[in-house]
Amino acid sequence: MKKPQLSHYNKAGTVSMVDVSAKAVTNRSATARAFVSMPPDVIAALPQNKKGDPLEIARIAGISAAKKTSELIPLCHQLPLSHVAVEFRQDKAGIEITVSARTVAQTGVEMEAMTAAAVAALTIYDMTKALNKAIEIREIHLVEKTGGKSGTFRRKSAK
């Protein structure tokens, strides 16, 4: 089996955008997560935020970020996104953000999903930092991806 190689270097060893022109156009999806750790009093204050609902604003920010990923990450391809969803799950330790993204393209949407999760988390921090600057953004990671030559990836549970 061929050893995996870093994909953003050409044969001469210089940085290069991956040429996807020979790849098949297929359905591709990715799911990413991030966690915003915050004290219970900050969680309780979310609905009263004078700037607006932090989670709804973070949802819009995440979707917008997915659409702009190729502008933020230098070697990412611009993709026609079919769908981006940003969901939140609140618990006593903070807010879990789950982003799913889909496209029909020659390359995957993992970076779009992770960028959306990161920007949604940053938006929650921005909207709540006045209450507590010790809020933490943690655990930004790919949960699953489907499609393409490499097939399906699913992160093993940390349990």
C-alpha cells in the first residue's frame, strides 16, 4: 500500500494547489464539531443577549464561513455548496456545534464544515465575552466525510 503523502506539494517540493481536474464529480458530505465551554451563568444569559440570540447569529456566521472557506484557507478549492446546516446542543458545560455540509464536486467539503464550526464557535465567544472572557473553544474536528476516491471516514468515539 502506498504511504500517504501531503497533498499540497508538487514533485519539486513547492507548495501547490491540488489539481482535481481528473477527479470524478461525486456527492460529497462532511460533518464537523466544535465545543464552546462556558460557565452555567453564561449559558443561562444566552436568551437575554442585547446583541441578539448568539446561537442564531452563530448559525448565520457558520453558514457564511462555509461559503467563504476558499477565501480563508489559501489552497482550498472554491466549491458549489448544496447545503450547510449548523446545529447546537446545550449542556451544563457549554454548547456543542455540529455542522454538516454537502456538495456535488471533484473535491470534499471537510474544510468547509470545519471552518463553519470554528467561525460559529468564535461568534458565540464574541457574543458572550462581556460576561466571561475565560470561555474556551475546544475540540474542532472532523466527525465524518463521505464521497470521493478515499471513501467514507468516521471518527471513532472517544469513549
